[in-house]
Amino acid sequence: YNMTQDLRQYVELSYPGLTKHSFQFNMMKRIVTNMAALDDQLNELLRRLDTTFTKFITQATLPCTAFLSEEECSRAEEALTFAGKCFRIPGKIQILPGYGMGRTVIVNLPIQFYHLGSNNFANDGLIIKLAASNKGIDNDLSFVPAGVHSLISITATKYSFLNDPPKYTCEEGDNRNYSRVWCYDACLTERAEQTCNCSLTASMDKMHTNLCTPKELFNCYYNNVDHGSTPQNVKKQQECKKRCTAPCEYWTYSKTVSYSKFPAEHARELMQSDEEFDALKRTVVIDAFYTELEYTVIKHIRNLPLSSAIAQFGGQLSLWAGASVMSMAQLVIYFIYIVIHHILRFGERKSSSLHSPGGFVSRSQEIANSLSPTPRCAEEEIIDIEDDSSPSRRVSINL
């Protein structure tokens, strides 16, 4: 379209973004200052084209085939985000761990069609996000520059929670395409969309089919979004947190991104022309794979109710008390047994002394004690003499 530089920058402001650098801030300030005149120019352009602002934005975005192959685009889903157009590409089932067994995607960046807005990222490359199949996205972001071969090694964690209000509340069921991020954004912008009668271009859950023009965004929409710190905003944010609960089961992915320059300079000799080599400098090769075919499971266990906790405590206490009583009883029985045993032994020894000849026992005991290494051996020798009173045995001892 035949548009001036300022008008192009004005249209770019329909996408929300941040101005982190002075050159961006100065350009944006100039556009906002002349917003009324630029909005009139935009309306005049739309009348000449006989179209609406919503259709104009849709037609002005680059198609999927400008970035990916037709085969990839036939399975990809498109969405408009704060960073421009996003393509969601399905993954694959990995049957072996490691590099080469995962998903490979080749992206060609049509830099010749790029137009940098004052509120856009002033970067050259891609933003990559990982999401579970048929599930919404999270807030994770990773940059990958242009002209690289990137390796993304992935480990997964599965969370399984119980819907146990009021302690913990989560969204049960399959909930395909449900995302707490999208739900929360839609909740915070609900009042703005109702008041301004239009939706944000980058919104994933649009209430209206009409997209807000930059003038509507700055004069109405941004003034009614509940993202501030006022009491009204804080109350709405708390309400949104209760409304947009996390799924009871979901996956998170931890990734390590590394990359090297592509193509290397020595690869030039394999190509037919310099144009082909320069085109590859705008290519991004992405290899995403699981390092291991295993994942961590974090499971939520329901807390015990008070009645069950008391019952379990009582059972454990009963077992401890029963074991203690049995141990004490066994200890008493053991001591009684020892005492009785010693009494019986003492009685047997005293009875043996009363029934033996006094002189013979005394003399024999003295000799046995002198010959035996222990008193026990001497005692046994005395008993043997008493039981086996042969003359030869008696003579040998007396000598």
C-alpha cells in the first residue's frame, strides 16, 4: 500500500509493545503526538480500499508460506501476538532419546518484507515457545537469532493435582486448548473490550470481531485494562486469579538452547550462487529433542481429614503402648527366671556340702584348688571324687 512512514508506524501501534530504547521512544512519541491526523489518513485509506481495519490488518500480515514450507503450513495454526504473527507447529512422537530423534523445523525469514515498528523487538530472529499437545501456552520465551542452527534439548515435568477446594482449586477434565495465560489476559481486558467495543489485535480470546485502532487503544482501551495497582485493579486481578485456575494436569518443559552459525563460510563452495548462500543466512534450523525418554511426575496427595488423622494417631499410639507393655512383661519374666535359677543352684551346692565327709572333702578341695586353674574345675574334681571313690584314684590325689 502507498503509505507514508508515519502512517506505517501508526498502524504498527495496533500491536502492544514496549519501547526499551531511545530511538524507539522518540519515534513513538512523535506518532502519538500526531495521532488525530494519522487516524484520519488511515480512515481515508480504508475508504479507498473499501475495507475495514480488521480486514486490513489480516491482509497486511505475511502468510505462513513466507516462513515455512507448504507441508508445514498445512498443519500449522496461526495467531496474532504482541510480537507479530505466531505459527503453532505440531510435534512428533520421539521413540529414541537424543539428537536426531526429535523434531526438525526449518524457517526462512523474509527480511525483505520486514517493517520495524517503534514498539517492536529490534531483534533479528525468532521467539520460540513450547506447549503440550492440545494445550495452551505459558509465559516462557526463548530467542533464536537468524542464520543459526539451533539445538533445543528438552526435559519434561508432569504435574498432577487434586481439585480440593478451598485448599487448592484446579480445572478438571481434558480442557483442550485451555490456557491459564489466555484466560487471565481475557479477564483483565474484559472491561476494556466492553467499554471500547473492540478487541486487541494480539488478544487470543477476542470478545469482538472488530480490532481496535491505535487511536481507540490509546484513548479508551489502555485506560480500562485492569493491570494497574489501584484498588479497583487489584480487586479485579484477585477475581481473575480465582476464575482462571490452572489445569489439574499439565506439563512444563525445561529447555536448553544452543546454536552455531549457519551456514559456515566454507559451505559456500557447495552452492551454485551467492544469492543462494545469502538466502541461507536468513535461515533458522531448529532441532528439538528429548535428552531422555523419561519425565518427572509431581503429584498432589490429598491431606488427611481430622477424623482420619486422629484415628491413625490413636492406632499408632495403641501399637506403641502394646509393644511397651509386652516388653516390660518380658523383662520382668526374665529377671524372675534368673533369680529362681540362682536360688536352685545355691540350694544344690549347699545340699552337696552337707552330705560329703568333712575331712576328706576339705583335704580334697584344697588339693583340687591348687591343681585346677579355675574354681569351677576344682568343684568338679571334688564331685568326681565323691562319686567315684576307687582306692587308686584316692591314693593318687593324696600323694
